[in-house]
Amino acid sequence: MGRETTFVHLTDLHLGDPDDAHLFSDTDATLGEILALVATIDPAPAFIVASGDLSNRGEAASYRRLKAVMEETGLPVVYAIGNHDTRAGFYEGMLGRSDDLSAPYDHDTVIAGIHIVTIDSTIPGAIGGSIEPEQFAWLGEALARHTDLPKLLVIHHPPALGEDDGGTPWRMVNPEQSAKLAAMLKDKGVVGILSGHIHHDRVSSWHGMLLVVGIGQHAATDILATEELRMVRGAGFGIGTIRPSGLTMALVPLPSDRAELNRYPLAMLRERAARAAE
């Protein structure tokens, strides 16, 4: 690759009714504000990645609304789905699909000389992430395509950074599957992994690859609150540039007073995770 390719990373859009007591922010307005900023980027991005939690409740109507809004950008959009999404709602509302509605949304495409591979890490009804054996098989086939092109992996739940889940399994793909994923991606030309889910910006060197998690467009996690999950006002997006030297991500925050929106006890989240694992 002898040129630069710029793209935008959105995540955790959570489109929904601002009067919904469980939404806490006007996500439609936030998305509009961010897309207005995206329109000013020079040079214009080649594509947008939206890495899951596109809808807050997963209704087909919310995906139809999102599709209409994103079409106005004039840019190709690569979608992943997250734990707030529903496969059936996404397939019906975004793709107009009426069959095989429970299948994982795994797909790959080439845009502007970048091979973008997307894995569906959702477990219906659960908060945490998983990659099933048949998805690993599909991933192996996808990685074998376009071997001459740099690759971006898109997955809503970020892979585990360590060998255990740190007592917060809902935040990630489980460690065993994450280790398998790292082994599969080794020496496959992956310049970066784009994720969301945890609602704060985080950049890691993960097994030699750049793992970028975006804060998203819904709300922010207060990473200084370690005994509970404290959500505050906050949003932003990422601007990625892929060069022959690798991937650079610039993180663009929206101004925020970081006012508290809600708190969740960790014990409640651990209980939900335990029930989902049964």
C-alpha cells in the first residue's frame, strides 16, 4: 500500500427515544453533532466503521432511522452489532432481510484498499461477548482472502487484555477465546482492531496489534470509579489513518461537563454475567 486511507470510527450509538428512562441522553442529537464534524474532515474519510450497539433496544425501526441518517453522509458504512442490538431487528431494519434472523452477522469487505473483517461477538440476552467455533472457522477463511491488503478487524466486545477476566466478564470476549483470536490474527496483516462496549477511550498494544476502543456516542464510563459502574455525560469519535507504516487513531471528544447519569452496582452485573454463563 503506497497511500494513506482515512476513516471514521463510531461506536455505541444507542439510537433510541430520548424519553426512554434507560437511555439517559439524546443519542440522535449526539450522532447528528458528530456527523456534522465528520463532514468537515479534510481529506474526506473513505468509510465509516460503526462497531456495535447501534440501537438501544434493537427495534427494526431504529435501524431504518440509522440507515437513513448514515446514507446522508455519502460514505460507505461498515456495521457490527453489539449486545444492545438484536440480530432480527438489524437484519430487518438495516438489510431488509427476512430469513435466518438468528445467524451471527459476520462479514468482510474491501473499501479503499483496506480489507475490513467484522465479527459478531454478541450472545443474545447477555452483556459479555463470545466468538463461537463456527465463527472462528469463518474468520480463518476471511483472513485468507486479500492477503496483499492491510486488514482491520471490527468486533463490538474488545478481546481480553490478560489471561483472566479480572472479575468483569461482561466487558470483553472471554480470555480463552481472546487467546485463540490472537493466535489466528498473528502475521495476517491486521493493522488494527476496532471495538466499543466499555464506553471509554482505550488504546492497547495487544499481541503486537493496535486495539482501539472508542468512547462512543451514548455516555461515558467513569474509569476512576472502581467499586461501581458510574456513567457520566461524554461522547466522541475516532479518526483513523492507515499508512504503509501502520494505523494512527486520533480521538475526538465532544465537550462535556461529565455530569453523572447513572450508577450500576458491580454485584448486579456479576450476577447477570453468572446467569448468562449457566
